Amino acid sequence: MLKILVINEVSPQIKNRTSILFEKIVPILCKKNEVKIFWLSTDKIEEIGNTCFKYESLYWKNFKNAKEVIEKINPSLIYLFPGQSIIDYSFLLASRQLQIPTCGWVEGTPMFGYNSSRKKYFKEQLRNFFVKKQTDTNNISFRGISFIQKNLFFIKTARSIGKTYYYIMLDLFQQFQRMYYLETRKEKNNAKFDCDLLLIENEYSVEYGSTHGLSKEKMVIVGDPNYDLAFKKRCIDDIEKIEKYNVLFITVNLSSQADSNWSIYEQNKMIEELSNEYKKWGNNFSLSIKIHPVSEDFDYYKKNIDKHNVNIKLFQHENIYELIEKADVILTTATSTAGSIGLIMNKPIIICNYFQVKNDQFLNSKVVIKCENISNIKDCILMANSFNKENKFKIEKFIKKFYIDGNSIQKVVNAIENLIKNHIYLK
């Protein structure tokens, strides 16, 4: 039996990069092997519904350390994110001592410039420390409590594999330095986040990852599985006329990460201005908002929208491909995975750079419409299709450069199978 331990923020039925990836690759892996997935959630756990393959749900708080989890399961492979997540890093350390192969996804070239303001980042982290979150059906806790518990989990993991307290404190201090930009990003010691297999999107991502210390030798270019279905659903025919515009606004999780003027106040102000402007559009337009499936609060958005008495539909966990497919125009505030899906599916993208995001990938490449002010959104929508038609060659070139050609799922499966075969052979 092929047993894969997956470390992820949330349960598999909540859509994010990892859950979408495993939804696609497990049925292919099942053609050659009996497969069981052990899914360890690090932020929120929910009951797992029926699936076409075996899942076992785990929660990190039910274990003392990562070594205990690995010894209990004895997985054939551990999938995690190499980088700042202290839980993922705990499993990476333990897996090396226990000689379990690891596979991780490397984020591609940045979609926008990241904020390097220590003051702003610290204020946002402090605010998040006291934000309450639901960890499961019955429990709610402060994010800060979870942060402390996760660091204790790392300490217990490191001790369980024989690391000294000096090593542990030094490692935690280095994590703190990276978090608050006290070191240069071009760090050689980032190689400690290397997995045995690093899945990476394209040549540009290889250079970006290696600049940040990851090993080129462990990288395999696979494209991005998030975009496979977008390529299949792609419609390259020009749309001549639209009777009623279905506009989809996709939020982007900027928070303190992006170099921007994002704040809770500015976000609330944007929702208010967008709602008031939408009232002026007339009956030939409909507006829906799709918020981030993990990092944003549905009730918070709904409360802010409802008080403006507008007919705006709000989505969070719905299928993003179906929402984009039904949309005529995509409105958003910065480059994102969802925005990239829309671009591949030949949907006109309007960036209303409300939060003044710097070095945005879409805007820099001029493959989207730039809306300077919310009051101009309606005019931008009306010119959206003609923009895509006029810039067709430029958009095609951009897609080929950053998203390759699709079929990423099979490339991921091949890379994982080769990793497991080589590990068994070397043993």
C-alpha cells in the first residue's frame, strides 16, 4: 500500500492548492497502487465526507510531535510546504532522521512585490494574534495561542530527534529573523527547507527558488496543476456582444504580505465604495464576490455587504472554475492564482489597484486592464472584451511563459512515482 502523509492548513474538502492537487493525482496513483492518504490539518479540521479513495483525518494537536505521527503511520511519502510553516518544518526535520522521502511545492515567481516594512508586518501579526478562529466544530481559540502551541510542537519534535536546546533556539531565532526581514532573502541556509523532491512551475520559478537557497538538483518543473482544468476549459473564440455582464470580483489575500496600503479600514472602505458604485451600473450588470477559501471570513464580508442593501452574491468555498466560467469579466485587486485561471480561460481581467500593490505581475506585463478608480469600473467592463482582442498575442505569450501548456497533474504523478521507486531501490 502507498501511504502518503499530507500536511496542510485545512481539511481536504476545503479548496486550496494542496487539496486541489490531491483531488487530481490520487485517482491516477490508484491505477497502479492501493493508496491511502493521511491528512493532517494544522489550522482547522472538519469531518471528511465520502471520497473515491481513502482519507484518514488527523489533527496536529492530538500528537506530541511530528516524529510520533510518522512512526505511527510509517508513510511511503510526506507532502508538505518547504518554508516558514513551523509545523511543516517539524515534519521535514523528523522525516530526514526517519528516512522518509518528502515532496514539497515551491511557490513560483512572486505575483507582486512583498512588503518589507517591519513595522507594518509586526502590527498585522499582532492584530492576528488576538483574532479568534474556529479550529473545529466545537472549539474556538485565539490565533496567538495556536502560534505558541505550534512552536512548542516544533521544540518537542526537535528534541525527539536529538537536537540540542542550543540548536533549537538558534533555529527559532533564524525563523524570527526571516519573518521580520532582519536577514537578506538570498539565504544559503534556506537549503534546510529542501525536500527530496521540489515541484516547481517553470524556469523562472527555478531561478527564484535557487536564489532563495533551494537546491536546483531537487527541482522538477511540472507547471501548476491548478491551471490544468483552466487549459481544458479554455475558450479562445472572441466574444462579440454581451447582453448582460456577469462580473466576478475575486479578492486577494494581501494582508501584511504585499507591499501595499492594505488595511482593514481600506478593505471596508473598498467594499463600501464598490457597493455604492454597483448601484449605479443598472440592470445590465450582475456582481458576485469570491473571497479566499481559508484566510477570509464569510460572515464579515456578508455583514459589510448587507448593510449597503445591494444584490451582490457572495461565495467562498464554491468551485472557482465554475464561477469563472460563468463570468464575462473578472474584477480583482492584484495578481492571484484565481486571476491566473481567469486569464488562461480567456476572461478579461480588470485590476482595480485599490491597495496600491507594487510590482504586480499582471500590471507589469500589461495583460490586464488597469482601473485607476472604482468610479471607472463600469467603463472598464464595457471595454474589456475589445482589450482582450487587441492584446491577444501579448496575453498568449504571457500564458506560455508562466503557465506552460497544462498537463501538470501527470507530470506531478510521474515525479512522485519516480521518487518513491528510487527511495525503495536505495534502501
